[in-house]
Amino acid sequence: MRNEYLSLLPGLLVLLLLLMGLAAQKSKPCARWCPANSSCVNGTACRCAPGFSSSSGEIFTNPLESCDDINECGPPLLVSCGKFADCQNTEGDYHCTCMKGLVLISGGKTFRIARENTCRDVNECASRRNPCHSSTHCFNLVGTYECRCRPGWKPIPGSPNGPNNTVCEDVDECSSGQHQCHNSTFCVNTVDSYTCDCRQGWVPKSGFRNEQNTTICEAPAEIFPTWTAPPGIKSQRLSHFFNKIHDLGRNFSSALVQGTIQDLVQELGDLLETPGDLETLPHSEQHFVATSLLFGLENVLRGLSKALPNGPLTFSSSAGTELSLEVQKQGCRNITFIQNQTKMMLTWDTVHDSGDSGPTVVGLLSTPGMSKFLAEGPLILNTEQQAVLHETPQGMMQEVSPVLLSDVVSAFISNKDTQNLRSSVTFVFQHSLIPEPRKKVYCVFWEHGQNGSGHWATRGCRMVGTIHNSTTCQCTHLSIFAVLMAHDDVQEKDPALTMITYVGLSLSLLCLFLAALTFLLCKAIQNTSTSLHLQLSLCLFLAHLLFLTAIDRTEIKVLCAIIAGALHYLYLASFTWMLLEGLHLFLTARNLMVVNYSSVNRFTKKLMFPVGYGVPAVIVVISAASRPHLYGTPTSCWLQREKGFKWGFLGPVCAIISVNLTFFLMTLWILKSKLSSLNSDVSTLQNTRMLTFKATAQLFILGCTWCLGILQVGWATDIMAYLFTIINSLQGVFIFLVYCLLSQQVREQYRKWFKGIKKIGAVSEKYTLSSRAMSDACKDSEI
């Protein structure tokens, strides 16, 4: 068997070689240039893989071609995914997914063909999935959802109108004007809606329901309050004014409320511009009228404001009276009224009453013409201010005479109770008069008195600051406001000036007393000139003594008025005698040129007593007869400033100072001419020095230095105040120095008196010694 297999082996090898030859003849070489995503077909062709194709089709022979992905999802769409599904192409393939907001029932993510489509909607608004803001409402849609604002709400400004980030806010139909309320009602915004309510004091009209669009209200009969003239005031002009007011009340209708308010403002402006016989009334009655006008008009405006529409309103008269109103239901913004001379600032929460269902009205009435009636109104300071300014006991209330700087304004709201506001109201007053140095500025209000009149008060108001002609005030209540400037008599006392005044006047009293005794007892110097000196000394002594002891006796008004009248007379008499001193000095100097003294003495004796005591008496009698109530102020027994009453003293004083200064200068000129003609020996030079000193001292004696009081202005106020006080309080010292101590005759008389006093003392001592010796001798004899 083995040999048989071996014999067949060569034949098998030949057969294998033949088969391999045939296979080699059939196979051909494969193309090596086939691109990516393809396979070789033969040496000249390639085939694209499934899901890819070339521009020539599936098989291509061009080496430059490539196999690109076939987009089964189109367009054109080559496959169908079914309803609510999207085709997603992939490289060489594709798959189907449910649209956003839908999912497969099987829970899978993808599928291949439409028959596998089981997509269904997802409810994003389900309680646990709700993606919307709490201010919106979620609406589910097929495949998506929407966040919509509820009825009566709107997207907030700047909020994107998208499903996930829409934020809504309530629509204020009232402020936006989208409401349908009747004009007899006012709109009140509510969440999602609004209501139409009747104004305060108004009632729904019969037959109309109190709903959004059907509410109609009617005004009560008393919307125009009764406003009558103040009793006891007799004035045709005031009666004519109130007749017109009554006509406005009778013809009033809520539809014409703005016209009625304009007529009210115009009538008040006309009354203040042409007050007629009101100006002739006494001050107390003028204050009574002003109080009635201001508070009465406030009451009427509160009633009429119930019929006003919401928003700002302005009314003005041709005479300058101006009314600004703001009508609102509620708010938290700042309210600012700006008028010609006044600015008022407050927050709405300050005046709005949360318990009031109706709108709140804020008003500011500016009445420039009212100043003439209230300018002389008394000012009552609170206890703290009096303690600082007057050093009076804390419990004492005093009245102060002020100067009105600003317009009179009235601030009010619909609520009558405004005594304790939540926060302060700020007022900025403009005034043409700049406050003077060392004078106090007050923020005040006009307080209604129990007798129907009133007065200025400072309670609840404080001054924030004054810059030039602008003053800022803050008050915790609403009323009738203004800015006042107090006079010198209410400014803070300077302790140094007070001490200088008392010390200087005390020294002057002592010197004037000694001078008067000298002029009376020293017969060697008695002549016309001495008589002038004596009368001047007596008048100044009495005036200074009364000033020191009684200037502050203001407790009893009648006594204070008498003291003021006596001071008025004594100081005027003192200045009149200073005038006679100046006249006598000038006539004496002029007659020195002709050495004629008799004519001077005769002329002076004729004028001396009638002028010295008569002229001041005439001035005081005329002043007291015309306006006796102006003698005595609330803080001192002196003349009041009202209507220039102080010029009953200042006028004659200024005239006397001017005349005496002229006499003094003319006297110096005459003496200079006389001295220039004398020989300049030693005695003449000594006399010249003495005469020059006496001439300079005459400036103080003749009262010329009182002009320093006029120079107390600006930066020199303090300096001039000290000079004025020091020099004029020592006027009596100068009189004693010049007319007594520097007079050789008086000094000789003083020496004689001193010698006589010493001699009397020596005799008295000798008598005392002799009496004692006799007493001792008697005792010895008894022993």
C-alpha cells in the first residue's frame, strides 16, 4: 500500500500546480486609491460603504471622488419618524427622537422607523414640575407650556417674555387710566382689579349699585361749608367780600368745583390788595380779621377738595395770592410745592391717614397781602427760648415784638388733626430783607386764640438755617407759617456789655451828683454856663437812675408805659440841654472875637428853660396822645418800633447830634483863628493844650458820640457796640471832669471846703477831748 501512495505522489503535485496556475490567471490586482468610507471592487473601481455615496453613485472609478454621508433626515426626507418626532442624522446612519416636551412610552431615547413611534406629551405644569414664577399661571401645550400673567396683571418692565422667566405685577388700573369709574367717584386699585368708591362724605346715588362700572355718587349739601364774617368787626369792605362768598356757596355745584376755588382765591387776593377800611382798624381787630380769613378759607377748601379730581392743581390771583393742591388716594413719594417765595417738602405718608378711604388733599396757600395784617402780631416764645434770650424763669411766657421777613403761607390737608405728624414738614422761605447781625430769626406759626384773634408762636417749629435771604424751617404740624426776625430787645445779652453799662452808668450817677452839688454850692462859678451844666446834669442823673432801676419793670403794662414815657422825656430833655450847651459854646467862641459876653448871656437865658424843658414835653405829649399803646414793650419799658414810633426819639436826637457837631467844628475853627493871633509863649502853649483837651471832651459832653449807634452795622457791629456803651455810659464822668476837676476856680473852692471840713473836724476833736477831760475831773472830785 505504501508503495502505491508513493507512486501517486508525482501525479498529485502536477495536478496542484495546474490548479494554482488557473487561479492566478483568473485573479486581478485591487485599486489602492479608494477613499475613506469605501471598499475596493477591483483594480479600477471602489464601492461606498452603506450610508455614504459619491457623486457617481455607489461604485465609482474616478480616484478624485469621495464618499460623503447621506443625510437621511433630508431634505428631501428619506425616512419617516412619524408624528411628534424629529429625525436626527448621524455619520453613515440616523435615528428618531421625540420632540421637546414629549417622551417614548417605552422610556427609550431613540427609535428607527415610524411604526416604532410611541411619543406622547409631558405636562410641565404638573404641581411638582411647574417651572413658572409664582406671579404667573402655567398653561400646558403639546410639547411645551406658557407662563401667562393672570387677569389684571402684566409683565414687569424688563421681564423677558419667556416660559421660564416671566414675572408679573398687578396692573394699577387707577393710575394708568384703564378704569371705567364715573367722575363722581374715585378709583381704588385692588389685587387683580379695582373698585370705584365715593369720596369722603359722599354717598352712592339712589338706584346705582356700588360696583366697578355702575357706581355714581352725589355730594352732600354741606360740601361748601358755612363761612361768615367775624362778629363785632365793622367794615364795608369785609362785608362786600363775604357777600360774594355767600353767592359762591349758593351757586355751587360739584361739576364746577375748580372754577369755584379759582373765584375764592381771586376774591381773597382782591381783598388783600385793596383792603379799604380794614387798614384803619386797630391791630387787635386786624389780627381778628386775618385769623378768620385764613382759618375760614382752610375749612372751605377742605370741603371743596372732596369734589376735586386726582392730581396736582394750581390756582392764582392777579394780586399774587397762590394756591397749590395735590389730590391722591395714597402714595409714598415725596411731595414738593414750589411757589414764588415759598417751597414746601413732605412725604405722602406724613399726612395720609391709613383709616381714610377717600383721597387725601395737601394744600399750600401763599398770601403776600396778609403781611400787612399780621406784621405787628405778638410773638409768644416757648419757655426754653425765653430762658436763653431773657434769662427769665422757665415758667414765664413773654410777648416779643417781631419783624415779618417772609410771606404768610397756610399749609393744610383734608384731615383737620395735624398736630403730631409722622415726620417733619420742611419749608424754605425766600425774603428780600436779609437778617441783621445780632438779631434772632424765628420759624413761627399763627396760633388761633380763644378770643378769635391769634398770635405768633414757635412751638413745634425750628429753624434749620439761614443763608442770605433764604431761611429753612421744619415743623411737626401744619398751620399758618412765616419767618420772623426779632429786634435787639430779644437777642442774647452780652454779659460784658451789660457789665460795662451798669458800671459806667453807676460812675456817671456818682459824678453827676457831685457835679450838681458843685454847680449849686460853688457861687464863684455860677453863671449862665453853670446853669446849663446843672440842668444837663440833673436830667442825665434822673434818666440814668430811672434806666438802671426800672427799665425791666414790665410786669404791669400801665406802669411800664409810664416809665417809658418818663425815660422818653428825660433823655429828650438831656439832649435838648446838650443842644443848648453847643449853642452857648458856639456863641461864646464867636463873641470872643468882639469880647461881648452880655449878649450871649441874655440870648441864652431867654431860650434856656422854655427850650430845655418845653420842647421835649411837646414831643412826648404829641407821641403819647397819638399812640399811647406803643409806650412799653413786652421785654423793656421803652418805645416800640411799630410804624416808626421810635423816631419820636431818634429823630430829635439825630437832629441835635448833627447841629452840635456843626457847632463844635465851627467853634474849633474860631478858636484856631483866635489862637493863631496870640504870642506863642509858654503860658499860651499851655492854655492851647488845655483848650484842645477841653474841646475834645466837648464831643462827649455834647452827645456827638451817640452817632456811634448808627454805625453798628456789618463787621463793625461788635466794635461800635462796645465803643458806644463805654463812651456814652461815662458821659457824666466827662461832665464832672471837664467842668469841675479841670476848673481852677472849682479846685480852689474844693480846697476851701476841705480846709473847712478839716477845721470842723479839729474843733470837734478838741471839743471831744475837753469833754472827756472834764468828765475825768468830775470823777476825781467825787472820789
